[in-house]
Amino acid sequence: MTPSRFNFEPLYICLSDR
């Protein structure tokens, strides 16, 4: 389990939404 993945998921979504 890596917390980094969870933090990256929302970040990527925000970037993609842009």
C-alpha cells in the first residue's frame, strides 16, 4: 500500500480536467 498513489490519483485527475 502506497499513500503516494492515492495522492497522485487526484492530482492527475485535476490536471486531466484542465
